Amino acid sequence: MTRWDPGDPVIVREVWQGKVWTVRALTVVKDEPNLLALYQAVGTPWKRPCGPDGHPIRLPDQPWHLEDALLREDTLRLILPGQAHSVFLIWQQRWNLTCWYINLEEPFRRTSIGFDYMDQTLDIVVEPDMASWRWKDEDEFEEAQAKGIYSREQALEIRKEGERALERLLARKPPFDERWENWRPDAAWRRPEIGARWQEGE
Ligand SMILES: [Mg+2]
């Protein structure tokens, strides 16, 4: 499948057992053999899963429908080929770097409209100066295992992927070798819309 150009809008979906779990409209920063970089602007629309009572849910252990919401932070998402995690840089107002963030997830798959994957619950939050870090959502990760969302083997592999990502962080290997905190979006980029095409991807 062909690569995207910088500035292209793409639809990134999380898909659980064939059903769409979230939808985000992102902008391609770079789509090259050694790195995929995507930008999510503050205020960008997304679709999030809500349970039968209408409240947002975090695990796909019950029926859900999608509701529209707005993303609250500027995020740059960096993905090395074949890796089962993304590295986020998350900024709050006026480009204050809140953290680096290692998001454990299925490797991205290309679709005709962008990319599909599924989040894997466990995350690692890295301080902006990279001097310290902590696992995040370990309770929820345990809960997901208890509910059968991940097998024991899958759970071990997810954690191992996190440990490999931390080794890369400590060794300052890509993407931790560049000063991505100084990156800023091209002012000419338009905010992408989700529209109706999120249902079309194959
Ligand atoms: Mg996550």
C-alpha cells in the first residue's frame, strides 16, 4: 500500500474483534520506512466508546456505541516499524511538554483511509526530561486479564514490549534520540475531520 505524504489527513481506528472501538482524525507528519509520525491537534474530533448507560468505557467487555468528543491535548505519535507500541509526546497549552508516553498497542496496520490497531491498556509515562518514568494503568491491565481480554501469554508479551521500549529510552535509541519536544506542526495544515469515511476503511 502506498505511503502518505506530510500533511495528509488519515483516519486512525482502534478495532476490537472486528468492531470499531475508537476513531481519530490525525495528520501525517512523516510516513517513511524507518518512522511513522502522526499529529493529533488539540480540539480534533474523535469517537469514543460508551456503554449502554452512555458513559465512556475503557475496556471492551460490554456492548458499546461510539460518541463524538474532542481531544484535549496536542500529541505527536511516533511509531517505529513492527513495534507494538507508539511513543507519544503530549503537550498542554502553549506547547508545554507534559510527558513522553509509551503506549502499548498492536502494531499499526495500513488501511485505505489510514491505520487500524488496538490499544493494549498498559502504558508508561516518562517525565519530560526522561529522567524518570512509571507504569500506568496497571490495575486496569490486571482487570483486563481477569476478564479474559488478554491471555497470560499476551499479557507477558505486552509487558515485555514495554520493557524493550524502556531499554530504548535509557539508551536514547530512536525515537528518543531526537529533540522531538521542539517539533511543531506546519501552520498550513488544516484540522482533519472524521466525516463519514471512517466506516469505509479496509
Ligand atoms: Mg494505552
